[in-house]
Amino acid sequence: MASVASSSPSSGLIDQALADRLAEIVGAKRVLFRRSELLTYTADALPSYNKAPALAVFPGSRDEVVSVVRELATRGVPFVPRGAGTGLSGGALADGVVLIGLNRLTRILSVDAENGMAVVEPGVVNVALSRAVAAHGLHYAPDPSSQAACTIGGNVAENAGGPHCLKYGVTTNHILALTVLLPSGEIVKLGNQSGEVDGYDLVGAFVGSEGCFGIALDITVRLSRNPEAIRTLLADFMSLDAAAQAVSAIVATGIVPAALEMIDQATIRAVEASIYAAGYPTDAAAALLIEVDGAIAGLEADVATIEQLCRTHGARTVRIARDEVERVRLWQGRKKAFGAMGRISSHLVVQDAVVPRTKLPAVLAEMHRIGKERRVNICNVFHAGDGNLHPNITYNAADADETHRVHEAMQEIMSVCVKAGGTITGEHGVGLDKVGYMDMIFSPDSLATMCALRQVFDPDRRSNPGKVVPMHSCREWHMSPTARPTTT
Amino acid sequence: MSRVAHVADSAPDDDMTVAAVDSVAAVRDAVLDASHARRTLRIAGRGAWLDAGRPVQASETLSVRELSGITEYVPGDLTLTAFAGTTLGEIRAATAPHGQWLALDPFGDDDGTLGATVSTGSAGPLVTSFGRPRDLVLGVEFVTGAGVVARGGGRVVKNVAGFDLTRLLTGSWGTLGVITEVTVRLHARPEADQSIAISLDERPTAAAERTRQLLRRLPFAPYVCEVANDALARHLAVGTGLTVLVRLGGNRESVLAQRAAFNELGDVRDIDQNVWPALRGCEPAGANVVRLSRLPSEIGLTWSDAQSIVETISSGTAFMHATPSRGVVRCILPRGNAVSRTHLAEALGAPTTVTRVGERLENALWSFVTRPSPSDELAARVRATFDPHAILNPGLLGAVS
């Protein structure tokens, strides 16, 4: 049995003896140690990186997770926790270290419909939770596009968003408490069911820590009531600018749409040419998919206001879904946009950045320029209501020149977004892919402070090593400023 | 250029030096000086929260009240960035002309600062619909106890870049760092904003539970829904007896329908919007304020726990109000004599399943409400990392000495 070769300094610690010991805990079938078996785990949903774990282990219960992590702690072996591997930042890649798959921990431990909460294991699939509580008229609000596959544990690690987060908030707004297994093997309880905390918001610190702070063994989530009614509109525009202006006008009224998505012409055409055709007008420069929900009383008034604002800002047509079938069809085009783009080209990079909403027209124009200058095909389909852009570039990775131009375009797009006052990721996380951009938005002292926080949870930096904060920022933490300017 | 002014007239304690700093560099220098000399600092804004939380023993006060002003406000982005010493009133004055507001109404008044509101994680009745400060804060800049200037988050409404220093600092009561600047999410004001009251004549525990059940069934969430006891209702001049106070927002049609839905509880009458600032400011000077919480479905039980605490003082003058949607009951107890203090201490120390959080308490009472938490050790490690010499607000959080 040959192990996977790795350049990682920890690879010497990951040997047959460790594989045998972990097999005693989880069963031989649940430990992968051959190169061929590990191939499945060399990438997440971002295809740009391929990093093979030295070993993968799939515990089937909470006790097994604890035993595995304690065994790794004893031996000083680094590891990467992984949910469903749908992440878009390379965050779940385990380069020559141990990968711990948590997708077998799929139990919903309790549902308290009366108080609108549930306790789940980390491997519960996002949409499975909403299905399980549907009979109570409840759902779990954060809805990443990958919700049919991604896990709540992964959502907690990434502080995942989704189209409906505009109104309902992102993952961190829906997590009440966590039982966390620290990389040392120690178990701590953070937060409580009432959400009333007297002390530091350690739940807030843990959510979005991208697997660097440990593993959530159970997660107490807030459930949201299903709305009494939903109305979905599609408005199409002859310019991106007009569509962006309509977005600002809608938000300024005080109406908070459940979702406010923009789809550009390139994306519309990709969708309409695919099996996911939703009836979007292919000659439009952009379309807005707008959803409002809540009590029936007053909802039609909001729909009328939105329709009027779209027309005032130059919408050519405003279509209001007449029934659930039409509503689902309108959403299908949006939700399957990435899949539709995948048809056009062999490779696709899905990017994620946020800009202040008022900067959308200028930033979209810049992206158009970048695409033209670099001769790359940039499509945009994104959460316009909160300025969360998802520029996507289709390309052929076999073409070295094109791949190079795509990388340059991506970097330039990031610079444009940061210069506009934005950030490098709104919901996909930093992971491996964006570590290099962190210096663009945070000072060395801020990064060192983040690193210091990580060391509280994981002093040896063994959990998801090398992610989120650039290594050079994690200098020995003396808790002293890098420089003290002279003052008068 | 930084300046450190010594302000003698606003010292909370007569013998305490107050340094008022007006720049981030000055905050950093003051913290560094204190750190080198191992002097402890009481961090303050305009002093509204200095009697809140556990007692602090510090050699001097570092006030950020002079570090004030809005640094960025683009109404179309519905975000605002301001220095920590900016008051909530200044933010209201800047945002109101654009039909916007910062939906935070901590107890006290709008003379409180943004920095203190975020630092203490203070939320008022609007929590029902808009959440706590952690849900509205987008980014913070702060100076750690070692004098390191760091930032978490950013200025946009959605952001997952880096570890969440923003939420860690929010509600950390100045014990991890001195917050110098904050970016918050604003909301657009609704077309209609109306307040109503309903008097209930049943037992308070049943009334609180019936209100919660109605809220659970309604297809909308009111901005505010509080249940006030008789003493508080009289003080606010909104009626007598147990009174439900509701604030409704949305378009006109929606608010009309919301108002009609509350008829199920009892006769609905319109009340003045001034009830909300009056509720925020209802605490008499020196009052003991305790917040009790359990799951929302146990609101009746929590109300009776609160009632038994209130009865140790003088039930006729103490205020109580519940937030049924969150399962919280607040007790506001005018300061009593030594005998009533002993009774209050007994009530606060009684074994119970309720979570008790002291907001404002006489020094002698703190030990009765402070309980160990399973994350205390981890919290202590966070504290030691951010404030290695424990110079920031010593005693305010952490294990009771």
C-alpha cells in the first residue's frame, strides 16, 4: 500500500501506523490512504486547485470525531475538516495532511418548533433541514446556491450567504449556540439557546472561521417562519446602469426585498441556450429578479411600488410570476446560471466580491473594460441588493495564455472592488484562493490580530493550516504594534 | 496630530484622572503608556454606561468622547461610519433627513455614544425586529490592550474576509480593545410607523404567554412588542394595569392590517411615539436593573421569577417589562434600604433555571448574579491575548475575584 507523496513537512507523521489506529476508531472502510482513493478529495467546487490529502478519515458519530481529533492531537498531525466539498475558495483542501470528512454526521438532534430552533450535527445538508421542519411552517433561512448539497457545518465554517440573505441575514445571524471540538481535543460550549450572552460573542468569532478554530460537533440554529405569501418579479433593462439605479431606488423606499438579483446579458444568453431556459429576454442588457415576501396585507402595494420604480428607471418589461410554476422557472435560470455557463466552456471561475451598492454602475463598467482588454469572457450574476458581485469567467484551462489572462483579469477585478471601498469576499470565504488578497484590505497589525485569535482556539495552527490569514502575518505574536509613530 | 486633554469636570469618580483623546493615535499612545506603566484604564464614552456592568477598579479613565464625528455616510449604501465618541443623537440627526435610521435604541438616551452602544452590545425594544448590535455592526477599528490598532470587517453590508473581530469586539465591554471607529448598517424609514397599546386584565403570566402566542401566529413581526407592568404603564402614561406596547412599521396597508391583528389581544388604542424614548429613559438614578431570560415559550415562568425579585423591594414602584418574542423580562428596581437589599440578594442568588444578567447593580449584589459559563476558560484566553496585562476595564467581565 503506497501512500500519497507530499511535500508537506507533516507527511512523515501520517503513516500506516496512523491509518491503522484511525481504522480502529472508525472502521477500515472509513480510512482512505491510497492515492487512487484520495483523488476524489483533491478539489472542492473551485477547480483551480488540486491538493491531495495524505489520508482521509470519515467518522460516523460525534464520539468518533472526538477520538479521531484527539488521536491527531496526540501525534501533532494537522487536519482539515470538510463538509460536502461545495466550497468555492479551496478552503476544504488538505494539502498533504489529514482530511476529516464530516458528511456522515447527518442527524437532526432536535427541533423546537415552538421556539423556532433546531440542533443539528455538522453534516446535515442545508435543504434537508428546511425540509425536515417544513411541516411546522418553518425553514432555515440562509440559502447558498449549493443548498441541495452543502452542509450546515460547512455553512457555519464559511458564514455562508445566499440570495435571501438580503432580508434574512447570513449564517452568523442564525446561529445561537455551538458545541465545538477544539483541535486539542477539548470540547467547549459556546452561546446558549436564548441568544442572551453575558460575555464575549464566541459564537460570532467561530462562525466564518473557515475550519481554523476547530470542528462544530453540534449547531443550534434559529429557524424562520415561512412567509404567508411570495411575489417574484422579473424586470429587464437595456443598460446595466439603469438596472443598478433601479436597485438603489427600490432599497431606498424602505422595502426590503427577500432577494434582489441581477443577471447580465452574457449570463442570460448562457441560461437561455441551456436546458435551464427561464424565458429571460436575450436582447436585454440586464435583468433583475426581485422577490418580496411576508404577510399578504400590504404585499401587493410593495409589488406595485417596485414595478413602478423599475419602469421609472427604464425597465422595458416587468413580468410578475402568476403562479408557483412560473416563479420556480424564473428562479431556475438564476440558480442554475453557473451550470449553464459550464456548458459554454470547459472551465469556469466563480468570483466573489462586495462593493458599496452605489458603486455598482462604476464597478460593472470597469469589469466590462477589463474583459475587453484582457480578452476574457466575464459574466455577472449576483446579489445586487447587497452589492455582492459574482463575476464568472469561462475559459479553457488547457490554453495557458488564456488561463494567464483570466488570472490577471481576476486580480484586476479584485483591485477595482477594493478601491471602490469593497471587500474580497462576501460569502465564499478566503480559503486558499484569496489568502493573497488579504493584504489588500487588512493592515499587518489587523492580520496579526486575527492570527492571534486563531491561536486561542488552535495554538499549534493544526486545523486547516495555511488558510485565511497569510503565513507572513502570523509572526510570533508579541501583542505589540509594528511601529509606534512619534506624536507631539 | 493628537491631543490629550485632561477634563476635570466629567470625572465619574472625584479622584480619578480623565484623559480625553481625540484621535486614534492618541488612544493608542494612551493605551501604550498605561500598558508600559501597568496602569489600569476605565474606558468611557460620554459616561452613560459607567454605572452598568460589574464594578471596575482602574487608575484612570480614558474617554473617547472627543473622538467623534461621522467619517463616511453615503445614504444610497445604507451604511455609516463614525468615530466611537459620536452620539446616537448625532447619527439620528444626520440620517433622518435622508429617511433613514440606525435601528438601535439602547436603554438610556441618544446622548450615549456609538462606541459604548457597540462595546456594551446594548439593545432596546427594537431588538424584536432589527436584532442586536452584533446584527447591525459591519466593521470596527480598535486599539488592543497592547496598543495594537486593528480592524475587523469593513464598510460593506456583506463580508466574510478574515476572522470575525467585529463580532468579538461587539459586546466585549472594552475589555479586549478600545473601539475607535464603527461602521453600521442603516435602515430606510418605513412609509408608516405607528404605536398602539392594549390593556390586559388577566394574570400577567397568562397575558405575557398569550402575547407571545399571538406573535408566533402573526404573518409579520412588529418593530416592537413589549409587555409593561402597571407601574411602568402608569409612569409612561399609556394606561393602567398590564399593558402591551406595540410599534408597527411598513407600508400603510400593512400597518393597518397589523393594527387590526392586535385586536385579538384586546381593545387597541393609538399612543404617542414618545412612549419609546420614555421607556428607554425610565430608569431612576441608582436603580438596580436585572434581565432574566429563558426560551420564549417559558415567558410566563420567567415573568413570575421576575415578579418574585420585584416583590423583595416594593412591588408598587418597581418597573417590569417583557419582550415576549425573545423570552426576556427586565426588572428595574429603585434602590432600597439594607433590609430590602438583603432580600434582593437572596432572590438573585436563589437556584433557578433562568439566565440572570445584571445590567446595573449595587456593587454588593454582583456576586449573586454572576455564574460560571462553560466557555469562561476560552474567554479568559481571548482576554489574555488581546489585553495581556489586563489593563482595560479590569473586573468588568470574566471570573469574579
